[in-house]
Amino acid sequence: MTSRRLVLTRSAAIFGSASTGLLLPEIVRAQAAKVRVGFMLPYTGTFAQLGVAIENGFRMAINEQGGKLGGREIEYFKVDDESEPSKGIENANKLVQRDKVDVIVGTVHSGVQMGIQKVARDTGVLSLIPNAGVHAATRGLCAPNVYRTSFSNSQPTRALGKVMMDKGHKKTVWITWKYAAGDEAFEGFKEGYTAAGGTIVKELGLPFPQVEFQALLTEIAALKPDAVACFFAGGGAAKFIRDYAAAGLKGKIPLYGSGFLTEGVLDAAGPAADGIITTMHYSDSLDTPRNKKFRLDYAKAFKALPDVYAVQGYDTGLLLVQGANAVKGDLANKPALYKSMEGAVIDSPRGKWTMSASHNPVQDIYIRQVDNKENKVIGVAAKALADSGAGCKMA
């Protein structure tokens, strides 16, 4: 129906031009009046709620600008990426080739992001990453037209090592799923912890997304480290937290992790989560006027409480607004658009952050402790922490 209406509209405009003197270039300009924004996010499956939160946050940032980008109206297009890496390239191409989008906003899953990354590098379409932390996106496969507004997988854990050493934990066991995000989270932890003087006595892992932790927890008990550090997320994180307590380790060997360990899972984890310390670039409990206003406005708009994914979507919108305003809506003016986005200072609910040379946030990482089903901020683990950007060479 949409394509038929478009054809009829174009036909009417062309036939009308005979009597009005309307010229074809003016028709083309009228058709191009709207900025075409494509969402490539998970709308079904495990990560569906994350996709919705990201889109909500993005739209909220745009709505604060009267629903326009650089004075231009917006037309939205959506593709459910299903968190399926094998469909990443095909889905991204749908938005670029079929829908002719000016910008792709996506995605959550790092494997899917690699498909978007290839299409973005091949076509030059503006690509904004509101979550996926895969290192390659802002390291070896970085590109002038690709910007991340969330984190690299190693950023939260890079800040964790010193926090643990400051607590006197000199010998630690690391445990995670053995897949890209887990490996990259470990890279950050290893760098930070060993630089602070810590020793990793054992690195434990199991295939993603397995959740049979008992044998590994028995091994941890036998090793008797000063503490355990980990990367888990979602339902698997909740089960790990519960199993850790059930194995009798809670209260004996302190548990630390990337903030995703306790993000969005505290109801499911229950009392077993109390006391866990994590490092993360956002917390619901940040006691700032900016965060309080954002949380109130989001709750009013969407009848739901925002989380880190909503913040990342919101900041993606803020970044695009800044770039679009700088070029007065002319996103084809890529040199000026990129210059504005590279120099952006985003006034975010997480705190102000800037863009690194490899297009990854330079941001504060907070220390959070679980207290009665809330991640409460108890300090700052690192100020203005940047990802290394190793191997990034902007074309």
C-alpha cells in the first residue's frame, strides 16, 4: 500500500506540474524534504525490550526538538534484526537500498552489528550504534560514518580492576561465557586489574548461553580467591547470581562484575544479589537534575521506567540532533556533519561525555552496589575513560 500511494502521489505531482509550471527538480527536492531514519533493532526474542527502550529513547530526544532534525521532518523505517547475525547484512541492505535511509540506528547484538558495519563501510550510510559493544566497530573496522553512543565491551570492566584492588582483593578468579563479548570484557578487566597490581589466578568459562555453573562454582570454592569478577547478562546473569549464593560463596568470596551482571535482573536474582559491586556507565540512581528530569519525562511519555538502553537510545538521538542542526538538516554535507559529531559534548542523563577519535564515548564509569533491588552509585571508578581505539585508521 505504501509504495502504491507513493506512486500515485508522484504521478499527481508530475501531471500537476503541467498546469502549475512546477519543475521536476522541485518535485525531487520536495520528495527529499524528510530525513529518512532506519531503526535496525531487535523487536522480537530475548532482546526485544532492549530494542523498544532504545527506540523510545531516540524518539524522545527527537521529540524534544519538535520532532525534526535540523528543521526537517522525519520519516521512520523499521527492521526487526531478530538478533540474528546471519541476517545482518541482508537487513541492513533493506534499509539502505529499499528504504533509502539517511541513517541507520542499530543495534544491540554485536554479531548483528558486524553485518551493519560491513554495509556502512561499503555504502557510506551514516551508522549510529546505540548498544553493541563489539571492539572492531571502533577499532580495526572503524569508519568516518560510524559512531557509537554506548560503550566498548571492555570499558566497564577496564575500570573494575582498580576498584577491586582498592578493596584489597589481590587474587581473583574471572568467569564468563566464552564468546566475543565475554572475551572482550575479560580483555578490559585483565588490563585494569594487572595494571593495578592484581593477579588473575584462573580464567573460567562456559559456552554461550549455557547456564550450568555448578562445576565452575565448585572449582572457585576450591581455589579460594580473594574475589570473583565476571561478565554475564540477562537471564543467565540472574541464574549465576542465585547459583553463586546457593553454592555458599556469597558472604565468603565477594562477587564483582561488569554492570550488565545486575542490570535489569535484580527482581529475578532476588536477595542473592545484595552487596554485589559492578562498574557501569549509568545507574538509575544517579542523583543529578539531568537524570531526574530524564527519568520523569521518559516515564510520562512511555508509561515505563528507563534503563541504560533507553539512555543510550536517547543519547543517539542527541548526537544526531547536534550533527543535523550544525548542517541545517543537510545530512549530505558529510564533512561538516562528521566534524560536528566528532566534536560533540553530549549532555546525557549518565553525565556529559565526548566522542573519541575512533568514535566511541569517552565517559565516566560508576561504582554501583546492589541494595534492596537497586544499583546504588557509591563512587566513580574512572573519569572520562576512553577505549583504546587500537587499529582504527579513519579512511
